[in-house]
Amino acid sequence: MLNLQSTSPTGFNRTRRVQKFQHTAELNGIASSPEPGVFSSACSDRSICLWRYGSEAPVGQLHGHTGQIYSVDYCPAGSTLLSASGDATARLWDIASEQEILCLRGHMRDVNSAAVSPDGRVLATGSDDYSFALWDRASGKITQHWDGRRGDGHSGRVYSVAFSPDGYHLATGAVDKRAKVWDTRTGTCLRCYSGHSDLVNAVAFSPDGKFLASASDDFTSHVWMLDALQGCLAVYQHESEVVSLAFSGSGHTLATGTHCGDICLWDLTSHQQTGCLGVRQDLEKPTRYDRVTALCFPPT
């Protein structure tokens, strides 16, 4: 895992590795806490590791899932964490006690992605069962449910869910090659972006909520304008499948991670690539272990 630090006021023109955090299993997801210097990682060995910058070992671990863990996301206060797992559940954890406080059951297959709304009251999940859902955090009950097998939602496995900064919209990305935006209050599909030619691995809103980024196995990431029906603002080409992405806190930079181990940095004003960091072990022969499965920026 790499932590990237800017050494220039305009972004990432120069970067350096600050610290390496060693895991004993494949890493699937990562999330930065609202508390500076704290983050969590989701691992294939069914554990969640809690880290602080400067520590050489996890400062805590969360156990309870019976399948590998694909994603993690912090609640706004930073005291609780949501996880998504191959055991068909999403779970909410109290970080201080390292105890599970809520288990969301309802999906029939792996839960690939889970997200917490900006106000912390609503949870979202996306699953291999072709469905995605919104949950009331207080009751643990489903409040909205879209199922591709019923003809709504996506016609394939849902790989990514993300809330807009105001919480009124939910973005989803799926195997059906589409990224979609939904009204979280009515359940209406507001936008369907069909510019990719292969499955969509990840979606993310910009901090100002004006743009949506999507990452695909078609070797591209797209940036979409939310106020336009067919508003593709930019297409960024990569050398392999794009697995992950994240906006910087300022919204000026998009980071993308690829299957062959590249982390690319894109300026969202000029749409030029401003940096590319290779994390693969063998430059000539990348392997599945070189995949940049998750990216996040620290809070600003």
C-alpha cells in the first residue's frame, strides 16, 4: 500500500512514499477516517485492519465476517465503520470497542460495495445478486431496493455504490457497462451513463457534487457532468483495466488505479495526466497482486 503526499501547492507534481503498511492477505478496500492520520483496510482474510500513520502494525482489527471483505466506509463522526463482504452482509462496527453493532442481511450473494450517507443516517449496499439497496441505520431495515431481476436497477452484478455530497443522490456502477445516478428520496433513475464498453468497477462523486467519475475494464475512466443528460466531460485512457478511483478533497485531481499497478493522477481543469506511479513488483510482468484495488485521499 502506498500513501501519497503532495510536496507542491498545486497538487501532485511531485510525490513520494511516506509509509508502507504491510498486510498478510490481499487488500480489497481502504477508507480514510475523518480523524486525521487514521484509516482502515478491507482484506481477503475476512478481517478489517485499523491503522494510524506512523504505526508499523494495525492498532486494531475487526472480526466477524465469514467471507472476504470488499469495501469499508466511515460514518461522519469517525467512530463507526461500515463494511461489505462476500458473506452477503454489510456490517456496522464500533471502532473503540472493535465490536459489531449492526448486521444488514437481505442480499442473496456477495455485497461488493457499501457506503454511508453524509449525514450518517442512511447506508447503501451493492451486490452480486443484481441488486442494490438503501438502509435506515437506526432500524437496520431496507428503505429502497432496486433489483435487476425485476427489471429495475442494473442488469448485472453491482460493483460500486457512492453517495453525493448532499446525500440526495446515489451513484451505482455495474457489470452491465453502465453508471447510473438515483434520487435517494424517490428511487427514480436520474441519469444513465452508457459510454463504457465493459463493466464499471467504481464510481465516485466530486466533492462539489457536480461531476461523477467512473472506472471500467475498458481501460478508461470517464468524468460525467451531472447537469447534462449525455454530459461526458472527459475520457482518460489507461494501459489496463481501471479498478479504482478517488477525487482529491479540493476536487481538482482525480486519482485512478489500474489492474497492472499504475496510479494515475489527472488534472480536472486541463484533463491532462499530471503523474503516474507504478506499484507493480515486476515492470515487465504485472500480476493480479499488483492491482490497485482501492484509493483514497486523506481528509482536508
